[in-house]
Amino acid sequence: MAAAHDQPTLGSLFTNCLQRCRESRKLVLFIVAIALLLDNMLLTTVVPIIPEFLYDIQHPNESKISESLEHGVPITVAPFHSNGLNASADDNATSAILSEEILKKNRHKDLIHETVAVGMMFASKAFVQLLANPIVGPLTHRIGYSIPMFTGFIIMFLSTIIFAFGRSYSVLFLARALQGIGSSCSSVSGMGMLAERYPDDKERGNAMGIALGGLALGVLIGPPFGGVMYEFVGKSAPFLVLSALALGDGLLQLMLLQPGVVKQEADPPSLKSLVTDPYILIAAGAITFANTGIAMLEPSLPIWMMDTMGAGRWKQGVTFLPASISYLIGTNLFGPLGHRMGRWLASLLGLIIIGVCLMCIPLAKSLNHLIVPNAGLGFAIGMVDSSMMPELGYLVDIRHSAVYGSVYAIGDVAFCLGFAIGPAMSGTLVNTIGFEWMLFSIAILDFMYAPFLCLLRNPPTKEEKKSLIVDSDNTNVSTLDCVH
């Protein structure tokens, strides 16, 4: 009888505990951070794998040549008669000796040509995400954030499995593009969920800094994880590990978020009103320019290293490690610090540092020379991202209404635009103006955009905005001219 009496008590304790967990903002933050971590692990795990894997597919007999070149071993080819017999001693005098210079020249041409294909594959995810964001953002106003979040997990899981077993360019291209839909669902709904759960501007900045820390950790772990696993275990192994982790995240979402339809109480701002808001566009533009440089490096830097340094797989994976570590530090540091010093100023300084670091990368002659500019690049991108993401929520609060799906769809579009333009253009730019001038060009654009962030120093509120519109009708002076 006592045992029977105790059973409901244990059940009610578990139910109460689960209910408290569902109401916890910190657990929601944890789920969002894990979702961003896994999404960005998949995003960057492929960086050291795909260029080498595609090159091996197209040149199946050149792996030994690559190893010989890397170790400085001269390569000779013994001559053969057309009848298949070995050549005579006289023929040996005229045997073809493939010089190291010729081999490197041919390999250089192949690698430059491959940069275009790899860049298009990497960009496909961002292009698809760009198309999905304007749909996912307004959709969250109607059904809430939990269903799109869970949908993002399902799509990411499918994409990971396709990556694990794909053996052709077209199949891998499909997996990368499919990931874009899942990323859109996870990013937009995740950031919207955090903005809703953390209404205080300072707390929201801290929470988004931590969530972007999850993103940074994914970017941090992805390249070395992919490079080492591909080198020592095989291509499928890293993706199978990621799919298992994604399943765990999906179960966590089912238990704690309980995906279901939740309608927003406040009237959401229209996507058009947000897109035409100059202050939101300036904040979004900073995110785009900050991430375009690193996006250009993803497909081109490993190939440039293979070409100029003879770098192997693990070196290609490790090269992004300093950027990832410093990005993790930058996002967590400038979540609270950006609020204190002014998010506009943190982003302005970040863009300048990004430009300087991009100009230093082509000067590197070895892997060690890449450490400092890559670390500076990652830290500065963290400054911009962790400042501008909460700034978007703040701008919606003071200038529109506190419904966040569409504004974070715009923020994610800005992020994706950098990762769409960068890889798509990198191959063409490397072919036309070279790796060095490609990075110099985007650095100059960062320097030119940075002063626009001064406009975010004191943006007008909803009431000021209305009064400015009335004044502009009476005096024919534009809103921005009135502000300044």
C-alpha cells in the first residue's frame, strides 16, 4: 500500500521538476546555444574536408604525388613502350622526368579552378538560407518559435546524414543547400526566442553573447574536428558523430520546448517597415561586412595553403582555430561590454580591426604567420556580431513593436549575405585579381562602411520618429537630416 501511495508522489515530483525546467530562461538559452553550436559545427566541419575530397575524386592517382611534393621527394616516371613492355636502356636516356616545378604548376591550375566549384558549394547554404528567412520570420509571428526550432533540427539531421554518405559533388551540394533551410529555422526562431525571454536590454545582450558563444564554439570545433577525423578515420565519421549529437538536441527540444502553436499577442511590425528602417539596415549591414571576409577565406584559404605552403589536411583544419577561439572570447566579452561602451563603437572598431587583419593574411609564409591575423579577425567579428544582434532587438523595441521574428530574419539574412557573397565571389576573384587583392578589396570596403555606425549612437525612438515625420511634412527636411 505504501509503495502504491509513493508512486504518484514520485511522478508529481518529476512533473514539477520538468515544469520548472520548461519555465527556466537559462535552459532555453542552453537549447538555443546547442542548436547554434551543432549547426555551425556542420557548417565548418566541411571546410577542410570538401576541397581535399573533391580534388581526390577528380585526381584519384595524385595522392602519392601530393605527399611527395609535401615532403620534397623528386618524382620520376619510368618510360614504357606502346606494347606494354618496359623500355630499353637506350629509351631510359629519353625518359620523361617530371620536374617538381611542372607538377606544382599543374596542381596550382587545378586548385585555382577548383576554388570556384568549392566556393559555389559553400555559398549554396547561405543562398538558400537567404530565401528561407523572409518566410520563417513572419511564420514565427503566427505559430511561435518552438515548431520552426524543431523543424530546423530535423532538416539539419537529414543534411548531416547526406554529407556522411555523399560521394559526388552534386549530392554534397544538395546537402549543403538543404542545411540552409534548417539553419534559417534554428537561427531566426532561436534569436527571437531569446529576445522574447530576455526583455531587458542588458540581459538580452548578455544572453545573445552566450548564444553566439555556442555559435563560436561550433566554428571553433568544426574545422580541426573535420580535418583530424577525415585524416585518421574517414570522411563519414565526423558527420555521423554530428548526427548523433543532433538527435540529443532534438530530444531536449521535445522535452523542454514542447513544440506547438503559440500565437503572438502584440501586432508584429511588417517586414517592409523593418526593411525600410535605415537604422536596422545599418546594423544589419555591419553584420554582412564583418562576415564577408571570413566567408571568402573558407573556400580559398585552404586551397591557397595547399598551393603556397603545401599544407596537408590537418593544417588546413587547424588554420581557422585561432579565429574560432578569439571569436568565442569576443562574443562573450562584448555581450556585456558592448552595452556599456556603446554597441555602435564596438562594431565600428571591430570593422577596422577586421580590415587590418584581412590585409595581413596574404603576407603569411607559413602556418605560424597566420595565427595573429586569424585571431584578430575572429575577435573583431565577435565584437560586431555580439553587439549588432542585440542592437536589432533594441531597435525593434524603441522604433516598432516587441515582436522579434522578422527582425532576426533580417539579421540572419545579413549574416547569410556575407556567407553567400564571400564564397560565391572568392573563386572568381582569386582567378581574376588574385588571393591578395581579393582580401585587400574587402578590407577597404570594411574601412569605408565603419563610419556609418556612428548613426546608431542615438537612434530616434518611435515617438521621435513620428514627430520627425510630421516635421518633415512641414519643412521638407528628411528624417535623418533632422536627427543630425
